[in-house]
Amino acid sequence: MTLGERIAAEALGLVGVPFRLHGQTENSGLDCVGLAALAMRRAGASLGALPVYRIRGMGLARVETLLRAAGLKPAAGNHPGDILVCESGAMQLHLMIATNEGCVHAHAGLGRVVLMPAPGPWPLLGQWRGVEHRGEAG
């Protein structure tokens, strides 16, 4: 199983977890950044520490800087486990995780992590891919 397939599987396993702004754990709730980070870590992706972030009002260039700092690489093509950067509203960026079943994301309005049909209702601004841990067992 590839890293992307593992990330997608972990994301699907988090469907139903409550939404919480700046949430980073399954028990306390997740926002879109916390969802992406948790799914990637559980799948074994090499991921740096999450910086303090504010998706609302941040420009795309700043979000791309944060994604690079977390160890993600720009990607092309349609691959499970990719992190999708979307514009969900004016000055509102949002992260989703691509799976073979659709897109998993933390939905503030519904109050939980959900699976929705791909490609999603929002313009796609970028696609990013995690990197495997190197030289680690497990």
C-alpha cells in the first residue's frame, strides 16, 4: 500500500469526528489542517510540526509556505492521499484529502469530518503530497 493510499484510508477512518477550530486530535475534534496532519502522521508521512495557522484571510502563497515547511511537495494528477487546497469562500482557504471514494474534509457547518463526492464544490488551488519516512521501521 502506498503512502497516499494509507493517508486516504486514515482520512476515511476519521469521518464522523467532531469539528473543532484548531483541533488536532480525534478526541478533541479536528479542523481541516488538523485532519490532514493527523491522517498523514498515522499513515507514516514525514511531517514537520504544525505552525500557528489561520486559513481564513491567508493568501495562497502563505499556505503554500506552510505546506512546504510541513514537508509536503506540490503534486499533479489525481492520487489518493493528496492534500487539496481549495477556496471555500472569499478569503477562505480549505484543505481536503483525496480518496478513491471522494474527498474527506472537516466541515464546520455540519460540525464533523465528512466524505463528499469529488471534486468538491470549490475551486482547486493546489495539490500537495506527503513524503514517506526514510529509514524508519514500522
